[in-house]
Amino acid sequence: MKVVPLALLGLALSLPAVAQNATKPQPQAAAAVTVAQTPPMGWNSWNFFAERVTEQDIKNAADQMVSTGMRDAGYVYINIDDTWEGERDSTGVLHTNQKFPDMKGLADYVHARGLKLGIYSGPGAKTCAGFAASLGHEDQDAKLYAEWGVDYLKYDLCSFRKDVMQAQAPNDEAGQMRLMIAAYAKMGNALQATGRPMVYSLCQYGWDAVWEWGPEVHANLWRTTGDVQANWMSIYEIIERQAGLAKYAGPGHWNDPDMLEVGNGKLSLAENRSHFTMWSMLAAPLLAGNDLPNMKPEIKAILTNRDVVAIDQDKLGKQAQRVYVEGQVEVWTRPLAGGAKAVAILNAGDDRVATHPFHLDLAKIGLHGPQQGKDLWTGQPVTLTENQALEIKHHDTLLVRIPQPK
Ligand code: GLA
């Protein structure tokens, strides 16, 4: 996909009237400024339940969030993904389908547990699963979410591409991208106009360098890639595609490498750990997507490792950068509040021999002499030294927090 650098001011000049209006800031624009000051944490229904999700599953997830200690570890949002939508009535108001008989009641249930509720729609006529989406009803839908007490919207491109982009601007890629940006701005403004703080999550798979224009449409996060899957290849590919995006992340606006698959599929314990480590290094939203009532203790231990969560939630809000790669070992570092530093050394190799031992080059990551730190997976103190031989099992990651790097 060609990257079209964006200056929204310039863009407004060439947009049709409706789109120009859509990009105008609304008076209530201050409402959402305080959301997502650190990357959103919570749980989303899609990775485990997909189209099967029901109101009861959402209630169970809320209960489990509390009883497992996940809420107290920082997980807040319970996000309903696709397939809650019913039909619009004669006034255009969208109703829920029979799986979700009472959305307001569900929001109350979630809020009563100290949690927040997320919902899902898209700019097209249909969602990815073929349910009603928001095309032509953006203001109406945003008001409805606010009335229900929704705190988070994931807005997924889906049919908008065919319904509008390809229909209105055939063979005009730049024109298609302008239509897409205008549609995301329209819902961004509609959410702002409700006056209710709602996290606005863009899901259009990273097209058109969304990280460059996301903040201008009031987005708090934006997907950078296609859908994650519960296998190592998918997770590793997504990690590779985050290199270079650090500068676009910060308080209130985050790159989103997609939801967590920790505890799903056939990921090994090392792979689950690496997935969680790297998402935390990347200042990614931590949206668990596993079967909470049947969560294994070792998976709960990963998701609730407070030291690792603290890396993700660090107040400085600086995403990690990949500093160097040697063979199949990658070294990522992240500056933390108070001058601390996180170092993640990922052994992405399938060959268990070639990368062992890995010799750390401290100077390459800007450190000089022995560094005292904490291994955040063992919880033990650790000293990193120049040219140190490190044994990191394949698909595992060493994650060290250095409080006072030298
Ligand atoms: C897309 C999104 C997924 C999920 C599904 C729902 O594929 O990328 O995260 O929301 O749609 O239909």
C-alpha cells in the first residue's frame, strides 16, 4: 500500500463537503484527551469466542477479571467485538440482536465491578462478520453508545472499502485513502461530540501509515497490521513489523499490534512469555483474548506479572526500539520514567543451536560496564556485563529492568 503523507489541512481542501465537515473539530473536543494516557488494558471477546460471544460470556469475563486478580493488575476494559448488532428501526436507531438483550444493563453490570465496557462497529454498511455497521449513522450510533455507558469503540474498516472507497474512487488509491481518513474522522468527531470520554480504536490494518494521521482523527490507538493468530509465526511477523514505529506512540495515542493471544492456540510457555514481553515493550494495548474461566495458572502468571505490566504502562509512554539484530536474536530497548531502561533479548530462532550462546554487546545499546537489574520473568537480580554469554531458549525472551543504567 502506497504511503500517502498526510497534512489534514491540505486534505480538507480536496475533500467533498461532507468530509470537510467531518474533519472540523467539535467544541466538546476536550472530552477524550484524558483517556488512554497509558495503553488500554482489558479483555476482548474475539480471539476466543469470535462470532459465538453472548451477553453471558461478557458477564463471565467481567466476573473473572475480578476473581483472577486481573482487574487489580490493571485490566479495565471488557470489549465486545463483532456480532452484537441487530437491525435498525424506522428512525435509524440500531438495536442489539438476541444474544445481547440489554446493553445498558450489561454496561451497568460491568461498571458495578469497577470495569469499563467496549463495543465494536465500522465505517461501512456492514461489519467484517456481516452485521450492521455505522455508515450514515455515525452521530446516532455514537450517541447510543454514550447513552448505554460505553467507554471504548473499536472501529473496523471491513465493508467500507468495497461500499465506499472502491465504489466512489475506483482506480484512485489516494482518493480511496482520503475517503477512509474522512470516515474515521467522522466517527472520531461524533464520539467527541457526545461529551462522554470513549477510547477510539482504529482497525484498518495499518493502511496508509495510519500512525501518521491517527491522532488527527482523535484516535487513541490504531492497528498496525492484519489480524493476529494464536501461532508463533503470526506473532513474530507482527513484532517484525513494529520496528520503526516507536516515534508515533505516546500518551493518548498508541500503535496497536492487535490483541493478545496469550493462553490461546498451541503457543508454548516461552512463546506466550515472549508475546507478552514484546507487547509490553511495544507499549501495546494489553487486551487479553483468552478463555478466562479456564485460564491455566501459568497463563494467569504471565498476564498478571506486575513487573512486566509496569513496563507496558510506564508513564513516559515511549515504545521500544529494535536496537540490533544478530542472527535470529533481537535486542530491543525502551526508556522508562525516572531514567530507567528495559532491555528485551528475543531469541526468535527455530534453530536451537545457532544462536547459543548469545553474546550481548552492551555498548550497542548505549550501556557501559556492568549493569544491575532485575530479570522480570524470574524476579531475580541480574547483572548484565559486556560480551556476556546468554542462554536464551528458542522463542523465549530475557527481559531486564535496569533502574539506573550507566
Ligand atoms: C476483523 C478485525 C478483527 C475482528 C473481526 C471481527 O477481522 O481485524 O480483530 O474484530 O474483524 O469480525
